[in-house]
Amino acid sequence: MSEKTTEQKPVQKKTTMALICFFLGGYGVHRYMMGYSNWWVMLITLGGCGIWTIVDFIQILTGNMHMADGRELEA
């Protein structure tokens, strides 16, 4: 039986992700660093014309956005 090995991204700091989302959010860099596979959609649409970027930024600040595998961001 073959085992599927998945590389876990390291848990990111909340302040780092907020800053990256604020400055580079339209390119989906914060989602890529958090392990999300849909980061390229933000790249193509420039963060949904900024709307998804603002939503992600608020979710990061309020603690509602977690790493892709469910782990919470570090304080």
C-alpha cells in the first residue's frame, strides 16, 4: 500500500499574515503561505478586485482565518 506524504506548511504568525495580506493580498501570497490550494484564483483576479483581499484581511485580524489544514495562526 502506498502512503501519501503531504508536506505541512509551518504555522504562520497572525501579524505576518496580516501584513502580507495588506501589501500583497491581491496576488494571493498569504493564502499560498497558509497552504491553501486556491491561491492562484486570487492571483488571476487580483484578489477579486480587492474584495477577497479585504475579507481575508479582516478574517486574519479577527482570528477567523486558519491555516489550510485547520491549525490556528500563532499570536
